[in-house]
Amino acid sequence: MASRVAQDIPDGSYVNLGIGIPELIAKFVPEGREFIYHTENGLLGMGPSPEPGEGEPELINAGKRQVTAIPGASYFHHPDSFVMIRGGHIDLCVLGALQVAQNGDLANWSTGGPDAIPAVGGAMDLVAGVKSIFVVTQHCTKKGAPKLVEACTFPLTGPAVVDRIYTDLAVIDVTPAGFQLVEISPGVTFDYVQERTGAPLLPIASPTA
């Protein structure tokens, strides 16, 4: 999934990667392209995680995972990092999700339950300030419930913010008409994806003549 997301990132983009699966995208940069990865704890020019036992223990991303820095990387104060985010200077953010609604609403920080750990981090700032939002997530929860739904039941991170979704089953755009299927994983059928989606799916558009 991480490799597939990287294929859709435009050359020269400034990109923020969320915690979890999105962190893995730093390992994949298609040949001939350059991405400048940003992490909200104060690094522009983040590289992939080092091999075990290598790297600098204090060089970490917002998810506290060790990372590397590419040539030309810069470090800055935490508030300056959020000025970049809130000022609209980051082109793309890739986040995980608990739920995504068919209108692009995103819930990714809390289930709202009494035992839920409050950990919104920078997610609300990111979805409000970054130009485009991609989500990468498993299509269903561990219990088999769909993550792509008609309306979110968990507390929102942001309303109508998601542009595209990448799951283990498909690539899906959020459009004014709802979830638009873009691509299906090998060996997977439309019906299989629809059965595991909590909202109607528009089939892959036929190529124009």
C-alpha cells in the first residue's frame, strides 16, 4: 500500500506522513522523482528509518520512530513546523484512518469511547492546512467492520477533507457523488470490495474513446 501511494505523489511535493502505515511511504520514491518529507516535530527532508542498530537515536519523527535525514535537510522549532502546516505550505499529507465517510469526513484520532486515549496530535492542523489529503488504511477493522462508511460515528478529525483512499483492496477517490473506485487490487472483484464497504461504490470509470 505504501508503495502504491508513492506512485501518486507528484515530483517535488512537500509531504507530511502520519503515524503507522503512512510512515512506510518514506521507503518508496519512484525513480526520477524527489519528495521532501516533513514531520511536524521539526524536520524537513526526512529519509526512511535506518537499519536496526544504525542511525541516530535522537533523530525521530512525530511517531517516535527513528528516521534519517537526506542531504540538505533542515531542523526547526516545533511552532515553526506548524506554521508550515497552517500556512498551506505542505502539498500533501498521508494519514491513517479509523473511518472515512463518503463525503470525505475523516475520523482518525479517537473512537469516542470512555477508555479511548486522547491523542489527536497534529492531525486536525494537518487536515485543515495541507492542500491534499490521502488516507492509507486497511479496508476493514480487525473485527471485519468497514472503515469506509456513509457517515462517521467516531469524533471527526476534519469534515470533507479526504481526497483519495488507499486500502489493501482498492484505490478510491472521494467525489461529490461518493466513493469512486479507481483501482482494485489483483485478484479482487468489485463485489468483494463493495461487500466490505459501508457505503455505495461507483465502479471504475470506463476509458473514453
